[in-house]
Amino acid sequence: MKRIIFLAVSVFLVIPVYAWAQASDLRIVTSPLPINLSAKPGTSVTTQIRVKNDGSQPERLKMTLMKFAAYGENGAPRIMDGEPGDQFLTWVEFPQPTFDITPGEWKSVPMKITLPDSAAFGYYYAVVFSRDSSAPVPEPGQTAISGGTAVLVLLDADVPGAKREAQVLSFSTSRTVYEFLPVDFNVLVRNSGNVHLAPRGNVFVGRVGSDDYDILEVNAEKGNILPDSNREFKTIWADGFPAYRDRVEDGSVVRDQKGDIVRELSWELGNIAKFRIGKYQARLVLVYDDGQRDVPLEGAVEFWVIPWRILLVVTVLIVLIGFGVRSILGSVWKKVSGVKKR
């Protein structure tokens, strides 16, 4: 008998997360993601987590409490078991740790956290929903699927001394010269405080010397940065003619052997007025809440858009036209000179 384990985790995004194998296997949707809570020491706070059975059979689910930390700089969480010193895990109570749920049903399950007087700053929980071990076991030769999804809960223990501070470590493009759009912008932000932050803002991009610019969103999903860690946010400027677009086949984005998205050049004549050429500047403006006011973070980067193949074709055409005009003028001059000699 085979046993396969699936775990789908939210990456600090406010979207449902699916965990599934095949149509008859465990399939769960959870919302909202993530959950941000704030409470004072010595008090309690309760939240509701919504769970949907998106499968085709009734399920009995259980809730398991774990913790998480930042993993790398892409916002992915590293989910871990609790350790002996993790007293904050004992603050949590699930009034309904196991429950039955029918196909297509949404269920709200409560989670209660009681903070001791000594609580301070940030605590980070991962609530894992999975099939209860007491669920029926399949017959020999069938596939048993154990799956789940983790909901991230970020708790801010509101006490004096909370430090909310961030810096933009870098604001850059993947290249300095582009032939065609899109241009990929990378924003690396460090949280040097002791509580989590969710900075967000915009990139203003336009040709140097022009008052016309496009506005791009950065961290529209309000992704969090955990204390003493970095996180990279990405945004793309793709509004141009022509421009590379993601190749889509059968409703899915095509990727190469390295896992990178495959792009193909698109000539949408409706965007011909958005032909990009010259030197451009992008200005970054992010804002985060330090507990008293919104603090701005800024950055700037310059790059070039040089559609060299189009320029090469135009140059060749101009040269050919020039030779053609010269040839015609030369022929006309010879005829005129011949007439004058007569």
C-alpha cells in the first residue's frame, strides 16, 4: 500500500490555498490567509478559520498546532514542530480540534489564544488541517492519501518597546538594457525590528525627462516580513509594444527545464502607441506603519530599452531607400545631361 503526504502552505497571501492529490483524495480550501492578530498581555483573542471540503466525500479533519519562521527571501514559511522552550504554543486552545465536514461545505472553526502577562512582541503559529487518523483505512492495494493545508497566524503582543523598523536593501532590475518589455523589478526589504511588518507601495516608471509614467503595485497582497529577516518583492512592467508575454498552453503557464516561465514576443497592434525606446527611470515608494505613523521607504533605478532588431530593420530600410533614391536621381541626371548635350 502506498502512502503519499501532501502539505499546501500559504506564503503570506490573502488567497485560498488548495491541497489535493486526485479527485477522490483529500482536498481542502482555507480562508483567510494569513491571519493577523493583536492583543495585550493578560488577555485573550479568538479568531475564526474557514475551511471547505472541496472533495467528493465526507471527511473528518483535525487541527494540529505548529510554528513557522521565514525561509529564504521569497516569503515562503518554514513550518516546524514545537520545541520544549516554545511556551507560546501552550497558549492556544482549539475548542473543536476535530470535526466532520461534508463535500462542498464551508465550516468556521475557532482558535483561542490566551496571552500571559509576560507575552511580548511577535509569535507565529501554523495551524495544520489534515485528515484525522481515525478516518477509515482503505483496502489493501488502494492508495491512502494524507494531506493538509497550513494556515499562518501572526500574533502581535502589544507591549511598550515594540520596534517597527525597515530598510530597502536594494531596488534593482534584472538587467540594465532591455530589447523589449517586460522589465522585472526586485525590491529587497529588511525588517530590523522585533515585530512583523507588511510594507506596500508603488513603483513609478517612465522615460527620463518625461512627466508620463506608469504605476505598478508592490506587495499588494500585504505579505509580511518577520523580525530580523529579509524579503524580496517582485513587480513587472509589461505595458509596451511589442512585449514578451508568458506562454500559456492548455490554461497553464509553460516553464522550461529550469522551471523558468517561457515567454514569447507578442505584437498586439492595439498597443502600438506604447512603443518603448530610450532611457527610463523607476522610482520606488513603500510605506510601513511604525506604530505611530506611516514611514516612507524610497529607491530609484535607471535602465535602457533599446529595440535593436527593430532599429536594425529600420536602418537597413533607410539605407536601401537611400540607395534607391540615389539611383533614381542618378538616372534622371544622366537623361537630363544627355538632353542638354543635344
